[in-house]
Amino acid sequence: MIQGNLASQEKSSRQKIYADLHIHTNISDGLLSPEEVTQICEGLGLSIIAITDHDTVGGIKPAQQSSKNVEIIPAVELSANIGSLDIHILAYFIDYNNGELMDYLDDFCQHRMARIFKMSEKLAQVGIRLDPDEIVRMAGSQALGRPHIARALLKYGYVHSIKEAFIKYLGCHCPYYVPKKEIHPKRLIQMIKKWRGIPVIAHPGILNDENLIQRLIDYGAAGIEVWHPEHNSLQEKRFQEIAEKNRLLMTGGSDYHGFPGTYNRLGQPGCGRKEITAIKEYQKIYLQ
Ligand code: AMP
Ligand code: FE
Ligand code: FE
Ligand code: ZN
């Protein structure tokens, strides 16, 4: 099945794309392995990609080892929150061997695992019987999340689609939702900088709150994700203006997860040489 998926992705790409700085693998909640993702990117002719799994850096080395022609930027998409609001910060060029970062991620992922059990328990109270041990086993992931529960809901016929699973059971306003471990974005941004990463506000269009975006900039975000599948052209334009006004880096990526739906086209959107040059310059000047 995956082979078919690879072939169709390679064939359907006509335009030359340069970089995709937002990609998930099955090390977090994506469906394809880092090696499979890298293989597709090679086929698409992408020059640079970033593996940005949620709260884990486990996919970076396998991607780097399997890649011949694609440069892999080490990265991670870290979760923060203010109350029930989920905020994602991309961290590029992070020192992914740093012991303190590893401890932080291990602890965060243990909470993610406990959350699978807590949400399963809440669902069991209304007669939805899922086996959390099976969810964990099937996922084979280092960073378990709601998509893994959604796949079990689909497998056992409680929903007809992943989308329905999120609407009925997993959305943050549903009674079965359990938030992730608490960490304020101000603290997270400071920690990313300590770990020599470049903090970039992920999909600001999903946040859809300019005051909050400004707060994240004031906390020290160095960049903003301008190009993302959830952004329309007006939002792209607005985020470029915000970037210029605040002298921020601009990034873009597909937020690829490998499952059918919105986030399923590697390199679409992506970003160009100009943005890659800027982020590499930033890394050299500020973080070396
Ligand atoms: P978590 O990190 O466990 O809170 O899960 C968030 C992840 O769920 C996101 O990164 C997406 O991969 C996925 N997700 C969120 N909302 C939806 C949705 N409406 N449909 C499908 N996947 C979603
Ligand atoms: Fe995800
Ligand atoms: Fe995200
Ligand atoms: Zn993402």
C-alpha cells in the first residue's frame, strides 16, 4: 500500500519545489517512516527538508542516514499551552543530542502516553471500549497522540473517518479531551534557544489571534511559518507583513502526516532558497 502511495506522489509532482520545513513521520503521529518520507522527497526533487515530529527527535538520524540527495535540517515541533489553548513552536537546528532536551522530551512523551490511557478511560465511561495497550503497540511511536486514538476508533467502527473522530471525540472541546503536559510558550521559547534551536511560530493561521502571535514574538520567537496548507493567500500576505515588521524569519512546509486529507502533499506548500539562506545565516550568526 505504501509503495503505491510513493509512486503516486512522485508522479503527481510537476512543479519544482525546493524545501519543505514541516514534515511528520511515524516516530510521532505520521504514517510513513523517516526513510519512506526521505525516499518520496528524493523522488520529488526537494533539496532540503526538516523532520519536525511532535515532541520527539527520534526521526532525525534515520532520515539523515537514509538520505542521499536531500539535506535534512534537524528540527522538532514542540507543544506549549496557555490554558486549554494548544500552541506549537517549531525548533530548527536544535541540538538534538543535548541531554537536557532528551530528558525534557522523554518526560513529555511519558505524559503523552499516560494521556492515551486517560482519554481511553474517559471514552470507556460512555461505552467506547478501546484497548490503550493495543493503541500504543500499533502506533510504534515515541510521541503518542490523538491521531493514534482516532485510528483505533476507526478500526473498531466507532467512526467512519479520522475527521469524524476529532469532531465527535477528540477535539479540544470534547469532554474526552485531556490536555498535554503544561508548558508556557514563553518558557518553551527560552528553552529552545538554550538548546540552540531557532523558535518559529507554527501555523499561526490556526491560532488565528494576532495578539497571541505578537505575544509569541515578544517572548522571543525568531520566525513565523508563513506557508502552511491551512493558510489562505490573505493570511500568507498578512504573516509576511508581520514577519517584515518584526524582522522575523519566514518558513513554510506541508505539515505532512501521510494520511488522506489536508496534510498529505509533501512540498506543498514549501519555501524557497531565499528563506533557507536566511535561516542558515541566522543560525551561523546567532547560534554557533
Ligand atoms: P495531539 O498532539 O495528541 O494533541 O494531536 C494533535 C494532532 O492531531 C495534530 O498534530 C494532527 O496531526 C492531528 N489532528 C488535529 N486535528 C485534526 C483533525 N481535525 N483531523 C485530523 N487530524 C487532526
Ligand atoms: Fe500531528
Ligand atoms: Fe502543529
Ligand atoms: Zn505539524
